[in-house]
Amino acid sequence: MAGQTVSMKEPVCLIENDSDGKLRVVRSALDILDQIDQHVVVVAVVGLYRTGKSYLMNKLAGERKGFALGATIQSKTKGIWMWCVPHPEKRDHTLVLLDTEGLGDVEKGDEKNDNWIFSLAVLLSSTLVYNSLGTIDNNALEKLHYVTELTEHIKVKSNQRDGEESSEYLRYFPSFVWTVRDFTLTLEVDGIPITANEYLENALKLKTGHSKKDQTYNLPRSCLRNYFSPRWCFVFERPASRDKMRRMEELTDADLEPSFVEQAKEFCDHVFKEAKTKTLKQGLKVTGRLLGNLAETYVSAIRSGQIPCLDNAVLALAQIENSSAIERARAHYQRGMADWVAYPTETQEELSEVHAVMEKEAVAIFINSSFKDEDQKYQLELMKVLQEEYEKICERNYKESQKACKSKIEWIFAPLEEQIRDGSYMTSGGYKKYCNDLKLATSEYRSEGGRGVKAEEVLKEYLERKASIGQAILSADQSLSEAEQRAEAEKAKREASERENRAMEEQLEVQEKLRVDQQRTYEENVNQLMERMKRDSRNAIAEHDRVLQARLREQNDLLQQGFDDRAHQMQREIDALKGAKAEEEQKTPSFMSTALDTVGTAATLFLPGIIPKERSSCASCSSVVCNFSSLGGEDLDEARGRCMKPPWPSYAACS
């Protein structure tokens, strides 16, 4: 399913400061995100105030106006503003643009607030754009001191020590793009042309000294190298003259320098192509709704004076999202069954087919939305919920069938009832006429459509009530000898027995179909669960590999720049990453086996008709082919009764 999205005409404030100066999430913005079921690509721009951040975001939105540009030294953007638009290249994705309050605003003078704005931009985005003016020199990197304080404002694990550096940040942190505005230098080193990316990496080279000055110089560079991968750089010439710059919102591309327009296009093309879907640990893809929950979780932690913890946030979100996923799956199932089921269904098979389709879709909704359901608690709850919904629908189908059958019997057998009331059959030869009329009415009833799954049962019950009347008519028929009356009575008993058998076969067919439905429910859930676990494992391994490759590249760079000690120290981290990757590869089969056993065992409590995978027994009989040969008498009858009792039928195999 493509998923629902929104297309906003203009940006709205997502995070603002309240009257007490504390950050808070704007409810109306969360309501917008809550409508987005699609996966999101989140691009956040940060930078010093009045550096032209908002212009780039407007370009990404495909609009000339939107995020406030301004032409004075005052910062226009306050808090974090959001603009959601359909992604121009990624199908079924929404592009979420976050424009942040300019850092270092002299009027505001709140360094702590700046740090939280920067940290939230890192936490919420999949690509972080840092915008600056001039060149990437030591002064520019010193102004990016926020990156050196990230570990003081973000924790990966709850038991992590303050300020601890960890490659775990690479699993969560976004890719990094440095955009340099009003760039006037020539991209070359020692007379050799270089790319903008090489310009950035050259600026991030470390000094080999150990003095305090060298450590201060290296700190922001080390943080960028350790926390963000991959990294890109784009340089932009001055877009227009100073006079034109004062009215940027009014200008079209034709009014700007052609080189700047081309550079802006290259930047946008890069973001559209390279900016990845926002993910959490182990590759969980984030939807708009989940992004809103993330923002609430992080801001709530900040407001309470805590440091946002990434692992804790994921656990908290899992509880919210998994419960919500169950309700969305249930609602989808209810809507689908309401739309497609016409009561009463002619057969149980007809109802089962619709149930199978809607259940498969409902399970897929849950599987695609849920995460960290490591003990399958929420999936088992979904199975139970959908089974209860199906049982309600089956019960309604039974009642609607009974209602339809009684209505048909009332009008089909009306002439016969009338003749019974006026005594037409209480004459010589009347029994033969009664039997003939009864046979014709029964045949007409059975030829009627729209009776449903209780057709034979309702007919049997009706004719059982007529048995005494038939006996009275037979006794009153003087045309029949005593022997003929006995023969007719025996014939009536045989016909009643046949009707009993037909009604029983009808119900056994329903029960067997319900058992098959339960087995299909179990297998559908297991199959989708196994596929999800395989996908999660692939994502986790890919994540391990991405982080590992980033650290290997960093180690190689350190060796080339003469930092042998740092490179050797990093080897322990690399070995740990290799071990974690190998462990993930090895644990997957056993983890899947455990999950299979958990689901199979627990599901039998509300799906007693299933045969769990890798098991040879059914819930009632302890055998795939129920074998009661060791039992006898009342024990055998009790066991068979337990096996056949609805809704735990079995079970024609029981013998």
C-alpha cells in the first residue's frame, strides 16, 4: 500500500519556545505528521543566523516563498519550522524539510537553547545541512562547536557515561552536508583542482601535536569525522548584488547569477537522490506519524531536564506504535469485512475467502508499522483481536442465516400450514397428500438461494416441530392399513435421520472451515513474521556494515595522515563492530526459531485448531492424525467430544 501523505502549501512551526522559554512541540504540526503513513526523508538545515538557510529549503520545496528569508541582521526563523511535500523522486515517500532557528542570535543570547535546537535537528533528520558563509577555515569550525557538545545533549544508551564517544552515534546520526555560501576561493590545493567534498575533508584534517591548542583545533574536526558519515560539501557563489539580496523573495532564477542557480540545482539534485529515508536503529524506517512521536519524546525529555536517550526513545515509541498498529490493523479489517461481506453468505467458504484477504492485509499493516516486538507480545495480541472480530462476524452470519431461512420457510410452507389449520389433511388419503406437499415445499426451500450456512439446521428444526402433526395425520388416515402406517412411520424416521445427518454435515463443514481458517491465520502471521525478521536481520547487518566501513575509512585516513596511535586505538572498536556483525548473522536462525515457538505455543490458547509449525500435535488430540486407540468407553467419548466441540473442531481425522 502506498500510504497516506499530505502536501502543505506553506511551512508551520513544529517546535517553539513557550512563555517560560522552554521548548514545546506544536500540536497542529503533530496533527499534520500524524496523517502521514508514508516513510519520510527528513532534511534539516542548521547554521548561524542570517546565513541564507531558508533560501535553500525553499528551493528543496520547489517554491520561491515559504520559509521566511528576511534581509536584515535579525533572525527570521524561530524554533524549528516544518514543511512536508511529496518527495520529487522517491515513490511513496514524503520529504520533510526542517528549517531551524539561526544559531548565535545576539538578540536571543541563549547558548543552551541553541544547543538543543542543534541537537534536535540531528535527532530528527536523515540528512543534516550545515550552512555557513565564506570558507571552511578554523574560525568556521570553531563556530560549529555545537557538534563537540552533542554527547552532552544526546545519549545512545541509558547507562552511557556523559560525553562518551561511541561509534553507536553513527547508527543514529544523519548524513552531513556542509553548504558554503558566498564562496570566493578557487577549489585547488597546491595548484591541483579539487572537488568541494575534497575541500571539506581537507579542512577536517587533524594536527599531529598533543598541545592544548592542537587538541582544541582537532576537537570539532574529530567530532564531525566520528559522528557523521557520509559527508558532502557544496559551495555557492554570491547569488546577486547587495541591493538585490535585500528582496530575495521577489527574485526569480533569471534575476540571480547563473552559476549560483546551477550550484543550487546541483545541491537540490544531490539531496533528492542521496538523502536517505529516516531510520532508527537496525534500519527501522520512520513514517510521518513516528517522526511526530519522536519529536514529542525528545522534547519531553528536554523539558523535564533529562538528556534524550536514543534507545529509551525507541522503546517508548515501540509501545506507542505497536499498540497503534494493532488498532489500525483492526480498523482496516473491520472496514474491509463491512464493505465486502453480504449477510448471510451462501457458504462458510465465501466468508472465509473475504476473511483471508482482509486478515492478510491487516497483518501486513501491523508488520510494516510495528517494531521491537521481540517477544511477539503485540503480534499475538493482534492475532487474538482479529480472531475475536472474525468470531463476531461468523456469529452474525449464523444469525442472519437463521433469520433468512425462517423467513423463507414461513412463506414457502405457508400453503401447507394453512391446510394443516383447516384440517385438509385429516381425511382418507390425507397423509399421502401431506407428505407430497411437504416434499415439494422442502425441495423448493432447498432450491432457494440466500439461505446461508444454517439452511439444513433451520429446516431440520422446523420439520421436527411438525413431526407430531405428521404423526397425527398418519393416525387419522383410514385408507392405510396398520402395516402401511408402521411402514410410513419408519420412513418418516429415516427421513428425519437423513435431515439430522445433513444438518450435522452442514455444521461439520462449517467447523472444518473454521479450523482451516485458524490454521491459515497462524501460518499467515508466521510467514509475515519470518519475512519481517529476515528483513530486520538484513537491515541490522547492513547497519553494522555501514558503521564498520565508516570506521575502516576513518582508520585508513588516520594512518595516511600519520596518526598511527589513533588508528591502532580504533582497531579495538573495529574488532567490536566485526564481532557484533558476526553475532547478528549467527543469532538470526535461533532467534527466528524462538519466535516461532513463542507464537505457536501462545496462539493455541485462542486458535486451538492450529498445528504449530515444527510441531506434530494439534491442541486437542496431541497428534496430527488424532489417535485415540489407547482410550476406550467414556474416555474415548470424552476425548472425541473435546476434539469436536466448536470452535475447536478437528476433525475428521479423529478416530
